[in-house]
Amino acid sequence: MTINYLKNIAVSDTGFMFDPATGNTFTLNETALYIVNLLKEDKTKEQIISQIAEEYEVSVEQIERDMSDLLIQLKELGLVK
């Protein structure tokens, strides 16, 4: 998966995401914001899952589902490839 395009996206601490190339704006929930920020730091899917599992009382299976859903949405929006 290529996330280089995501690096050009502006993301606020409150979950507001802005794509300067298209002018589109998006709102992220707390989990999506956390994942997007880690993706922008070049963390791998495995690193993100591990980090979330360590910090929160959530099963790895739930994290994988949430992350998969988010990545599908980001792909549909053209923000990752």
C-alpha cells in the first residue's frame, strides 16, 4: 500500500482532515485520527496494530477490522493506493 499521498494531507488534532490538492475535507473519529497520524509517520500496519493493542484494551481482531475498514475508506477517497 502506498501512503505517500496521505503525507500531503493536513490533519488537525481534532480530526479535521484537508486535502489541499482537491480542496476536500473529511472528519475522522478518534480511532481513525490515531491511525492516520501513525500512517503519516510511516508506521506499518503491524506496528500500528501492536501499538494500539498495547495502549488500549482492544482485541487485535477488532483493531485489524477497524484498520481494514479505514484503509478501504481512504482508498475509496483516493488518499492511499
